[in-house]
Amino acid sequence: MLDFKSFAPEETIAQVDQANREIAHTIQARSPGWVVLWSVWRRRFSAFGCWTSAQSVIIDAVDAEELIREMQSIMVENWHQSERHA
């Protein structure tokens, strides 16, 4: 049987959610063309590309670092594609 007391975090869930919302806001402020949010229900960061594209760009990540890496990867990929079509 699991002892849930041993899993009690030092921070409350509400504190973690607030911190992650602030992180999402900061990432969005530094990333033109993206809408970034923290999903309380899903416990993930999400980023939505807001530019004209043949496909919607939606990224989900468990932490901010992963989200930023994926966003940068998509931006580089889109830049290379635009260079090929120019």
C-alpha cells in the first residue's frame, strides 16, 4: 500500500501552478508568434504557433526547458523551409 504522506511536496499544488503560469507568461513574452500556457488539468506546458502555416503547430511538454527546445526546433525547421521556398 502506498503511503501518500511520503509524497507530500514542500510546495502546494497551487504554488506550483502559479509558478508555472508565470513561467509560461515569460516564455510567451520572449517568443513572438507563440501563445504559451500552463495547463493545470494536464500538468503540462503548451505552445501554439500563431503564424500562417499549412499545418497547426502545437507543442506539449512536461517542463519549460523541453518546451523551449521544441519551440526553437520548430522555428529553425520553419526558417529552413522558408529559405528553400524563397
